[in-house]
Amino acid sequence: MARYFDVHPQDPQPRAIAQAVRIVLDGGLIAYPTDSCYALGAQLGNKDALDRIRSIRKLDDKHHFTLVCKDFAQLGQFVNIGNDVFRSIKSVTPGSYTFILPATKEVPRRLLHPKKKTVGVRIPDNRVVQALLAELGEPLLSSTLLLPDEEDPLTQGWEIKERLDHQVDAVIDAGDCGAEPTTVVDFSSGVADVVRRGTGDPSRFE
């Protein structure tokens, strides 16, 4: 059974955050809220958790996983980003956008797009996520909590606990955080290409 943490969306309880991070560091898989919708999260190098995410969501090897980062200093360790692209991303960050960029050698090969050698990165505008990342001290490997054959992500922590009780190790419930995933912008060529329209305003990149 998954641990269940009911936290305040604006002022999450430090003890609950610390316990959830301990589960991540011990190899666990968590469901957590973001500024767009709930997501699945694990430690960056955790192959078992990665396989569990693939299994839960029935993903193929071309799926772009996301590194959820605390700030640009952290993000810059994992992707190569030029000045023009940096300025474009900075103008909407933190926010509900995922950016696909060329990965550095710090990113485990299993997380890369098999041909492009790219990875998704984002800096969410969400206090629960920021508290998790501050406690964790590294990016969180992440994927939208969208189940197979369903059009929309799950929106309530209690529902996630009910549906995934034996598939995740913890659920962090901060109430309804929406059902629309991030807007995804591919910058791998150096030019913005909106590949998914979501919560973030895509018009800035079109």
C-alpha cells in the first residue's frame, strides 16, 4: 500500500515533504502535484522506478521523460542551452512548460530519446514541488500521471491513491491541481517547435 501525505498546497508540511523524499531516495516511486497536473516521480538514476513508470503508463522507448529542476543552475547541469534559447525559456519560467533540449553526459542514457539524445526539462511554479526539490537536492525524474486509454490525467490525490495503491510507494495530495499537462516546446534544433499544447500559453513560441 502507498503512503498517503495530505499537504497544504501553499505551505506544505516539512515533515511530510521529508518523508516523501526519503521514499524517493530509498528507491520509491511517488505521485505528486505540479503546476499543471499530477505526475509520477522518482530519483534520477533509478532504473526500477523508470520501468515502473513505463509499465503504469504503457510507454515505448521513444517517450521523453522529464527532469523536474529547482532552478536554472540545476537545469544547466543536464541540458545544453544557448543564449537565445535560454532567454526564451527564462521568460516563461517557472511555469507550466516542458522544454526538450540536447542532454549533457550527466543524464543517464536510458532517459534519452534513442536517436536525438534529448531530454525534457522543466521548472514548475508549484510550492509543493519546490519543497520536494529543495529537500531532494537534485532533479526529479518525472512523467505526467496519464493512465493508458484515458484522455485526461487524474486530478485528485485520493483518487490516485485508490487507483494506484499497489503501483506507487507514496501519494502527495495537495488537492486538485488541474487536468491539463504542460505545454511541450522542442528546442533541440535551436528553434522553438510546439509539440504539445497544454497549460502554458503556446503563443509565445509560435
